[in-house]
Amino acid sequence: MPVPEPLRVLLVDDHAMMRAGFRLILEAADDIDVVGEASTGTEGVAAAARLQPDVICMDVQMPDMDGLEATRRIVADRELGAAVLIVTTFDRDDYLFEALTAGAAGFLLKNAGPEELVRAVRVAAAGDALLSPEVTRRVIARFTADGAASAASTPSAPVPQSPSATARDPQKPTAEHAGPAPAPVDLTEREAEVLRLMADALSNAEIARRLFIGEATVKTHVSNVLAKLGARDRVQAVVLAYRRGLA
């Protein structure tokens, strides 16, 4: 049986010592290879196109171009298949929501342990969104509160607003965050079980082990759940699940 190729990781952080520490941690894993480094968002976007990594560990605050804008550009490039993992010192909700809106596959704080960083890279490479349970609770609380507030204040007809009135506050989630209004969802018993485990921040591999089924089967269930909920990704699926009382 052929040996799988190591996961290709790009490090984007303006602190050389931080990149060196991440490289040391990640390359200690047999299945991970750090293929490049960049110190600004602009360099990161260029390196992503040149090196074609599987996962990009992206800082937020950097000169020239921040990590959030770099993430938007990388995710928008259909020729790049890299998953972007935001790794930041700053535990701020505005960064978290901006990162998720930009299309980041995960959000990790730099005070996480080495094993958490390695796991996050593997989860992102597998196509799973990764949020810690604590972060997931914050996302759910913010998104569901916004959805409830929107439902309570929805007028009978649209009310035009000035551009200044509709300008986005980075501390407040947008309508895109809130997702569609609740509607009946016909999930099978197994799909509902998978959704509850997704809400517990379990990856596909962890769900497979918990339910004693194959990972490919889990991916099928997750795809069905996203389609039935009309969700863009796993994070939005969990938010919608809480709004509908499914988790």
C-alpha cells in the first residue's frame, strides 16, 4: 500500500520566532511537512499560489495585508485548494466572525498546546471546520441572539436605509452570519445524531469513531445535513441546528 504524501503546510506570521516554533511542532509529526513561510498577508497569498499547500496557518495582525484579507483572497481563488487555519494571539469576537465569513476552516489561539495545533492542521486538511468547544459556544450565542433579534424586529415591508445606517459594525454579526430563517428540516435519525456531534465540535474522524461507522459514511451524512439545512459550512449548520432546536 502506498504511503500517503505528508500534508503540505504554509506558515504566514510576521514573527520569525513564532514561525520557527510552529515549524518545530508541525515537522515533529510524520504526516506534516512545512513547505514555506511568509511574513505578510501579501507574501502569504503569493506563496499559496506558488507552493500549493494543503493548509495555511494564518496570523491576523500583519503589516502590508492582514490575515483576514489574505484569507478572503486565498479562499476566493478557485485554483487554490488550501484550507486556512487562523492562528492568533487575539481572542476577539470580531476577528472570529470575520475569519469565518472570509472562509477560514478553523480558528485557534496561539496559547493552544502543540498537540492542538497538529490536530487542527489535520482536521483542516481533511476538510472539516475546526472550532474549539468554547469558541463554538460563542458563535452559537452570538448568531442565535442575532437571529432572534432579527425575527423580533422584522418589519412587514423592507425599510430603505442610508449607507451609513447599513454600514457593518465589525463587533456585530451580519445577516450572512445569521443565515436563513428557521424552517422544518427532515433529517434522518442518523443525520440528526451526526449533527449533534458536529455541534460538540467533533471532526469527521472523531464522529466515525464515536458511531462505529466509516469516515466516508460520516462525510455523506455531513453533506446531507448541510444540504437539508441549506448551510454553507459546518459552523453555519451548527448555528442553524441550535436555532431550530436540533442540537
